[in-house]
Amino acid sequence: MNGTSRRRADSDPNLSFAKTFRLAKASFGRKSSGAAPPPGASEAKSRHGEFVYSQGSKLHSFTQEEAPWPFAYNREVLELCGLDHSLVIWGKGNQIFSDFQGASPKRCLDLGTAMGDWVVDTARHLPDCTFVGFDLVDIQIPLQYIPPELADRIEWVHGNFLECPLPFRDNEFDLIHAEGIALGVPENKWDQLFGELNRILVPGGRIELLQQDARFPVLPRWFTEPLHAHLQHFPAGPPDDSRSPYLASPVSEELPHAYVLLEELYFSIFESRSINPTPTSILPANFNTAFRHVLSPPILHFPSPPLAPLAPFPKCTTPSSFPTETSSNPNDIGQYFVPSAANADFVHPPSPLSITTKLSQVAQSVPASPTALSPPGSQSTPTSPRLQRASSIVSLDLATRSRSPSSSARATPATSRSPSVGRSAAVLNTANTTRIGGEDTADLFKIDRLMMLGNETLFMHLYIAVGKVLGAREAMWGELVKRVEARDAALARYGWGAEDYELQQSRAKFDALVRQYERDMHVRLSLWNSLVKSGWTYPRRGQMTDAELHQEEDLRRAIIEARKNAREEDFSTPSRSIRLLIGVKGT
């Protein structure tokens, strides 16, 4: 793979609908830009448009060594990028973080563009700018379906950004945007990649990097055991389905939860590819070496959502009321539920956001940039950036969890500004947060806007985290194959018997475990609640027999009883952790 492929808008104004449709189906209708192809470009072009299909997953055609990106390209996985993009636009009120002070960029690169939605949205707001979306595979929005005034300024280029040099000129771009690529970059490739991005930036050009850690959402045993016990007596799906049982094999009671194997396999993906699963902890050191005037706000943690209220009983057609508060009473099935160690009810739903002051695996020292940029609109004096190691996690919802004075004391504001209603003073306490730049770097995120989002946003973040795990299913299977072929005795803890070390049998057990995790997470997410609150009609359920209604009643009682075993720490792990880095190429 030594070349790249390029795709520009078709210039034929008389392009028929039928031809457009055929082009869209045939790898989105690539058309050469007229430049002479580099050596090997024909082979690369075909490979960038080809996919491998395995057990329902759509995967790129490159080897793990060539391109270690572990996630599938199925529709449901790609849609996660759109959700993220919408959230980012809401959170910052714009497509870009940098303030160009009237000198808008003239040429932008979106590295790892995926479907290209950032490029299209940003092109609407920067009418004098041309854009290049660069990605490993050809999955972008066909340019013939984009308004001509935008498509004429957009080009899709396909290649591997882990290979050097990148197919761009020195000093070509005023702005480089890279979002969500870190879980496909080996740790030893960051310096090389940042060096190449520095090369293609114009002197004084900006780079914006928005990356997230790998998270495996965990379901505690008290949550899953009632569901699994119910299904043993009232299984879902046809009883004669011999392909694979719905319920996975029982696992050792010594394990903290039923999906420890999946969790191990998920993080083994990154270990085997030399990818750090917590890039928020390592990127500041590499980034600070390559770029100047670095800004990085504190890491954003989006905490796990509370438990949604139980769905209306099957005889009901609509919920009697919508939840407005979060309760610590497990019997209060009509409200959001989170256990409280102090046995005190939460007075408001938890904040959809928290800012961390803990940075695991961070380097003890980081080369400081000569000067820190001020965030857009900030009048503060630039200060020497400093990456600090803090000792605790400050959550934005401290003030909402309790009215006790002790909570307020832990969130003393660092400035004289008063927090707005519903906003904890902890967000202003930037003195001990891990950041690069001045205290106002937190303002790069529109915290007030993010704080307007409710519990439904937390469920969306959990949905995205679960979707990433499911999107790596085939990569996880690859890690399991290594263990099965090595006849790893540790698999016995996860229900493997002597007869299960055949790959076909192991595949059936793995698929059952993934399917069970997906369905348990479906219950945890309770998407019906978010949809109904957004105005959708509550879905009607089919007619149930008396026996089925009794089963449903037993399940609800078991769930309510299980909530009494919930612990506050079960909700303490964030669903997602996101870090922003902004840098400038020196002159």
C-alpha cells in the first residue's frame, strides 16, 4: 500500500439520476482529479474501496500491521460518529475551537474524516475555504449528493496516515482537525504522525485534536442476575434456535461481573496493536513536543447515567409521568435511580458532565510550550503552560448531589465569578485540574451549554460507548482465537470446557456472550424513556397471557429487590472521557 486515491465532485451538470445512483452504489463513484497517480495508486485505490465481511461486520481490507483500526464500518457504528459530531457542535457552538481573529483559514484538512460530516458542516460556515477529508476507506458522502457550492470546495483523499510522507505539500493547510483517531494509532507512531502534520501546516497554522479513551461499560451482577434468571424460565427468541443459545455459559462467581471476558478481550485489542487505550493521558507529552502555544482544557468525563425508571407495565399504553428527579430509593420506580452512600436522595438529576483532575499514566514532566494561546474571546495574559498531576476527581454535579455544606466545601471556585443556577462551582475550580494553558482553557468548552443537557445525554454517551465495544466484535474474536488455539486454561473461569476449544464451538459461545451483553445493555439504556420524553409514542406491546403477565410481575419485583444491592461506586466510572488539544506550528 504505497499510494492514495482521490475523489472530487463530478463536474458534469447533466449527470442523470440513474447514473448518480449507479455511481453511489459503485463505491460512491470515484473520479480522478486529473493528477498523475503515484506508484501503486491503482492497487491502493481498489483496497481503500474494498471491505471484508465477517459474521455481519464490515471491515477494512488491510492487515492489522498496515492499519490497526479495530472497529467495523457497519451503519450503526458509523452513526456513532454523527452523534458525536452533533454533540461537539452543541458543546462548542461552532465547528472549530480556534479563534482566527478575522483571518479565516483558506484550506483545511480533516484527518480520519469517516463519513465527512465535519467537512460538510464546516464548509457551510467557511465559504472561502477548501477542504480535504482524508481517510483509510471510501465511506464518505458522495460529492454529487452535496450542494455544488460546497462540493466544489471538497475533496476526499484515501490513504493511510500512519505511512509517511502524507500525500500533501509542505505548508499546505491552515487548519488540521482530527477527531476520534487515537484508538487506531500505535503509541510509537504519534511522534511521526505529529511531525508530518507539522510539516503540512503553514507557519502559524492550527491543529485541533479531540480524542477519547477506550471504555468498556460494565454491568454489575445485581443488575444482570434478575434478567438472566428471568430468561432461563422465559427465554426470548425461538426455542428451536440451535445456532447459539441466548444465555451465555455461566461464569465463575468470583468474577466481578458477567462480562469480564469481553472486557479483557476488548482491551487486548489495543494491547496487541501497541495502542494506548487511554490516549488522554499520553497525548499531551507528544503534542507539546511537536507544536507550540498548546492549549488543553481539563479532561471531560461524562459519568454513567442513572438507572432509568421501569417501563410501564404491559397493560399500560403510556407512562403515567415523566421522571424529573433522581432518587436513591430503590422502590421509587418512576424516577431515575442512583444509590447514595449517605442514604440521602439526590435533589436534582446528576450533571451530564464532569471535569477530571486525575490523569492516569501521565508523564511526570512535559516539555512546556513557550506561550499558551488564549481561548477565543479571552483577554487573559498568556502564561507558561504546565501539566499538573492531581489527586482526585472533581465532578460538576457535587452541588446537585447534596445540600450539605461539605459538598460545597470541596468545590471552592477559583475565581470570583458566581456559578449559574444548576452549575456546580467545581467547574470553576481549575487550579488543580490537569490542563495546559491558563485557567480560562476550560472556557474552550461551552460548559453552560453542556450543563443544559439532561440525563438523556448521559444515556447517549453510554450508547456510544457500548456501540464502540460492539463495533470491535470481530477484533475481540481475533483475540479470543489466540487464547483458544493456545488452549488457555484461564478460559475455564468463563465457562469453557474441554470440548469448547474447537473454534466453531468457541465462536458459538462468544456470539452468545456478545448477544447477551448487547441485550442486557439494551435494558440498561432504556432508550424507550429518552424517545418518549422527546415526543415519540410509547411502543405498544402485544397481547400477553396471564402467565406472561405473572412472569413480568416477578421480573419487576426482582429488579426492585436487586436495586437494594446497588452501590454508589457502580455509577462512578465515566462512560466516556474526552480530551481537547490545540496547537500552533511555529514560525
